[in-house]
Amino acid sequence: MAMSFTMGLNFLLLVAMVATNILSLYHLSSTTSFLRQKPPSPTTTAVPQHLLRQLQTIRATITHLTRLHPDKTSVSASTNPTKTPPSDLLIYSNLAPIASSCHDFPDLLHQYMNYTPFSTCPKDNNLAESLILRGCHPLPRRRCFARTPSNPRLSNPDSNVIWGSYPSATCNSFKCLNPKLGFDPNLDSTQFLSYKTDLDLTIPQLIDIAKRANSVIRLGVDVGGGTGTFAAKMKERNVTILTTTMNLGAPYSEFNAIRGVVPLHAPLQQRLPVFDGVIDLVRCGHAVNRWIPTTAMEFLLFDVDRVLRGGGYLWVDHFFCKGGDLEKVYKPLINKLGYKIVKWATGSKMDSSGVKNGEVYLTALLQKPKLR
């Protein structure tokens, strides 16, 4: 097996080198014929762009294959079963092409794929999220056994987390995490239930708005939903909410699972992993704010439109940006969707960052037209 794989790599290298030589001869011959037929010109003939692209692709392929080529002096897998096979990344690339952004970070990618197949996966959750946040998503599949808590019990939420996987190594309980982050297993908070300002939209209000519009909310997505509080409270009303979240320094995904809701381990820039026109509600939580590049925000909004059914709702919840940008940038961006405005409320962001940067909040509920 190892010999045939090595022969395959050598064959690819040979083909790439031959193709390079042919292209070089083609370019050389075309340049020579040009000089014979015409007198010298003060301007230099540019190399065709398509030829440059082909040469760059071939050189990149040779470099990539050479880097991944196994060391001929190493012991083969047949004589040393514990030797880490260096070919997993190439095998996976052939079975299912890796997301193109993964190739932009070869060092991180090779570090992630440097593991021993059929054994326990390394402790590299932070490495995985580093790749995901850089656009390498979905990550390559691996043939190793995931680490799991030794004795997870619903009666003891802390037992459902491998606490050593997070930077706060001294914290081994949800109780020592910042309560403002939403780590509340008992769901005794009043979030989404109390109305204090016009920026608030409670779940009972949301359900009532849908009922008066002869609509129904059965399935939704909470984009950047953190600990899954919204999904858990909607579950009490027989509404299924999928929560996109990342484990940035804390066990957000595990906490969603403890609450019995589904965490989607996905970054904001990723296409929502659901089919077109099947979602009744999309909520964009506090993670969706002015720090997202405008172009990425536009793609996010149109992906929301893709998954929403006709008559479905987009809820922009406490989005914040600089005051001047709301009218100049974000309102026109949202208006591109052509949705009916059910609620549009703004207010000053009064924390230290908001006052310093002149930021404002926006809470908006918009309904997608039933017919396009």
C-alpha cells in the first residue's frame, strides 16, 4: 500500500515537471518566432496571464506535493504500526476536497492533521477553532477517537465538560464562569421575557406578532446564540431553535447540549447548514455587530434570506454600530432585502465602549415577503 502510494506521488511529480517543461518550451518558441517576424520594439511583450496562472498552479502543486512527500528513509507503516502515516491529508483531499481557505494556512492545517490514526485525538480544540475562524470550514475529517468526559451526568452539569480544554485552567465549574455570559443551567433569568425599553422584544410578543399575521414559528436559527438561552426558552414553547456558536474560551457548545438544544459549531462567515426556505425565524444575536466587515454582513443577510420561508421573520437583536453608520451603511444594507418592517427601534449604547465610540443599538423585526 505504502509503495503504491509513493509511486503515485512520484508519478504526479513527473507529470507536473513535464507539464512545466512543455509550457516553458511553448513560451520560449512563441517568443523566438515573434522576434524573427518583427523588428525589435521599444515595448516588451507581456506574458499572457493565463500562462502565468498555469505556471503558478503547477509550481504550487510541485511545492505542495514535495512538502507532503513521505521521507524515504522513514520506517514504513507495515514495519512500524505506531508510525504516524503522513498521507492522511492527501487521502482526505482526494476523497473530499478541503475548503479552499484551509490551503491558506498550511502550517495550522498540517499541525491539525498530524495525529495518530485509530488512537485518541490530540487536545487541539483551540487549534481547530483557529482554523475555523480563518475560513477553514468544514474541517478535514480525521480517523481518531474524540475525547469525552469520563462520567457525564445531567444531574451534574459540570461533569459534561472537559475543563482542561479551555484557557481558564483554574475554572472547573460553570459557577466560576462570568454569569453575564449566560451560563445559567436553571433558566431562571428574565432574558427574552421582560420588557424594559423599546430595544427589547420578548418571546410572548414575538409569538403574538406571528399569530396576528396568521403565521407560525416552528423552526428557527439563532446566529451567534452563545449559551443557547433563546433556544432553551423557545423549546419550552415547542419551537426548535438551532444555535450557531463557537467555544471561544468557554464551553458554549457543551452548555447548549446540557440544555437539550442543538449547537452548530460554525463561524459567522459560514453558509448556514440548512436547506433553502425551511426556516420560520432567524435571530441575529449580540455576536452580529459592526465588527463584521460590511461585505461579510451583506452575505450573511442574503444567506438568511435563502433559508427563510416566505412570511418568515428576521430578528436583528441589539445590533450595535457607530451612530453615523446606521443610516449610511446598515439601514440601506438591510433594506436591500425588501422585507416588511414590523419593528424598528434604536437607542444609545451606554456602556464605556458605546459612549467612547458614539455607538447605538438597533433592534429590528422584519418579515420576508410571501411571494417574490
